[in-house]
Amino acid sequence: MEKGIPKKRKFFGVKRELRIFKCERGKFQVMEDKGKRMKPKYSFFKNFSYAREGFVEVFKKERAFQIEVFFVAFFSIVAFVLPYPLWAKMFLIASMSVVLFVELLNSAIERVVDMITDEYHELAKYAKDAAAAAVMISIFFSVLVWAGFIIYFWR
């Protein structure tokens, strides 16, 4: 079958077109026409590899993310050494993981804004500042949780 020529197939008694598109990673994916939106075939392992690639890319290019990963790893070890119950240790680690999640979202927002405009724009600045504020609030939350647990279990 030639590239770009639709092939007619029947799906649940309705004629639909199957099209082949070249995806950006150089592989061809069969896309199904499901009304308004075209969706690739779902593959858990392929999606997991995309997530891993995104994590590695952010880790390589974002200094703040590297520092946060170091602190999460260090304080996770500290959490397991502390003489706290298991539920408290897990809560401490979860509070630090929120910082990583928010930093990944911040990086995604920054990349999308940079992709849309190369020029200075006030709305782009607001979007980036809001994402950075979310990271700052998540860090404050994590520090507050750690301080609360240390004070609570100090007795």
C-alpha cells in the first residue's frame, strides 16, 4: 500500500478509512479514523518509553530538576533511617515526589510557551511565572510536611 493513500475497511459494520502516517520517531503507525480525532494504536510499553524519554530529557537539560532529584533521593534515604512508622515515611517521600511532578509540569509548560513564541510576550511571562510559583508552593508544602512530622515525632 502506498503511503498517504487511504484504505477502506469495515469497523463494526461502518466503513472507515485507515490511513498511515509517518510519526516523528521515524516509524509508521496505523491511525484509525474515529470521528473528529485520529488516534494511534495504544501500546503501554511504547507510551512508557515516551515517558522515560521525557524524564531523561528534563533531567539532562533542567538544572533545577537535577537538584530536586538529588534532594528527593537523599531525603528518601533519610526518611527510611528515621525511627518513624512506615506510613509516616511513605508520607514524607510522597510529599517530596509532589515537587518532582510539579517540576515536570513546569518544564512542559515552559517548553510549550517557548515553542509558541520566540519573542517576549507578557502572557508567556505570566504562564512561566505561574508554573514556577507552583513549583515554589510544592517545595514549601514538602518542607512544611517534613517540619510537621519532625516536630510531631520529636517527643
